[in-house]
Amino acid sequence: MKRILLVDDEQRMLDLLALYLTPHGFSCIKKTSASEGIRFLKEHEVDLIILDIMMPAMDGWEALGAIREISEIPIIMLTARNDDSDMIKGLKNGADDYISKPFNEDVLIARIEAVLRRSSKEESKEKPLLFNGLSLDFVSYKLSYNGNPITVTPKEFALLELFLTYPDKVFSRDHLLSSLWQLKAETENRTIDSHIRNLREKLRQAGFNVDRHLKTIWGVGYRWNDKFESS
């Protein structure tokens, strides 16, 4: 269950947010001041913070800065002001999204889910993708096999990432062209075959048995097998 820290000086707003979020499987922790929220955050883990801007003592802007000094936890700013300058200020200073009061319940849930998805993807990209000695490093965008670097183009890297992320899935040439190249298959069909051929050759030269994994599905496209099988 995802834990959301709610920080707002109005108890009524905290109760309303919890009323909306709890049925969607979120666990809500309510704090009526920024200082209370920051103290809680220093001792407990949460998945997301909804932070009101207009609060006494320490407002949302100050709280945002203080939180960003200790954590990269996703933060959605909440305000009664419908002002683009506030939104721009929040995003520039480390907020992940911005919602104005009054808000629609469905929009609120959609925004929360979108921020959590982005955060999850960013965290997963921090770790290399590994497969039988292959390592795709998303920080440096480098490929290696058993510690030895393999020089690949950005498109070859993207192809291998797609195959390793979705093993045993058949990717048609149309799908690969539209998702990685944004091209039309009827005019650029050979583009995929050329990149696949080059990728195979580079992996072979590095000593990786690519023919056991990267399969051509004749008349359709390609599939990456995560299990050994004969050609």
C-alpha cells in the first residue's frame, strides 16, 4: 500500500483528501503544519507528499526547500491560488506537480498515479539491466558483456533495452519502427533489419551467444528468448 503524507493547516482539507485517497488503496498520514510533516519525514518513509502552499509559520515554499535538502520524495503542491506563476515556481524549485483547489477527485487520483509512475521509472533506471553477463547502464548509456564495453548506437541500445525488458514478446517491425523511429513501416522496413544485423554482429564479436536469444520471427519481426533453445 502506497503511503502519502498530507500536509495542510486545515483539518477539513486533510480529512477530504484522505476520504478521496483511502478507497484507492492509499494510506494517508495527516499533518497540520509543515514542521510536523518534515519531522515525520525524517523518521518515516512515504511514497509521496501532498503539500499545501498557504500555511502559517512555515509555508509550502519553505517546506518544499527544506524537504528537497533531505529527500527526493515526489511532491505535489496544493493551493487555493490558480496562478501560473505559482505553478512555475513550484516546478522550478523541485515540486513534481501542482493542483489547484477546488480539485476534481478523479483528476487528483490521476495526477498522483502519474507522479508515482514517473518516480518508479526513474528509480528503476538507476540500476543497470542485466542478462547473462550483459549489462545496460542507463546512467552512462553504455553496454558491456562480462565487464568488457561494447560500442553501440543509441538505437541499438534502445532495441536491446526493449528486448531485455520484455523477453519472449514478439515485436513486429511496424511496432519497432513506430515506437523507436517514428517511421512508417511500408517505406522504412529495412531500417529495423539493418540495426538488428549490426547489433547481432557486435554481440557475437564480444563473445555473447546472441543467436540463442535474438530470434527472427519470419514475416513478423523479432523476439528475445530468455531461455536457451536451439536455433
